[in-house]
Amino acid sequence: MALWKATACREMTTQGIQTLVDDLTKHLGCLTPLGMDTSTGDFPVSEAVMPVLKEKFPHALQKAWDLKVISEPGSDDDL
């Protein structure tokens, strides 16, 4: 799985963000045929890749993400 190789989104545009999300979704979807559900289990794959995903977004979006998590306890569960 090459999630860390996904092209970073440097522009805060709908297309830039959507392209990154589509790329990451494609990589995660490849795990399903291998019998790995990315959203269940003791430690879902989706939780493991969140730090990788966050680093791929523009700095302004990362900062907004951090502020949301800090200001709303439990909000990191629904990002």
C-alpha cells in the first residue's frame, strides 16, 4: 500500500482535495479483496492512516483540523 506516496494536495480547491481523497480511497479499496475491512476491527486501518492523510492536505486545512479537534472533544471521531 503506497498511501505515503500519494501526491500531496497543495491547493485548497475542491478539485485538489477531491483528487487526493479519490487517490486515498482507491488505495484503501484495494485492501477489501484481501479480506481487510478498513473500517472495523480493534484498530481500523482508517485510524492508522489519518496522520498520513492529514499531512497530505494544505497547511491551512491541517491547522483548521487541529483547531476543530481541540475545540470539540470527541470530534476527531467524525473527521
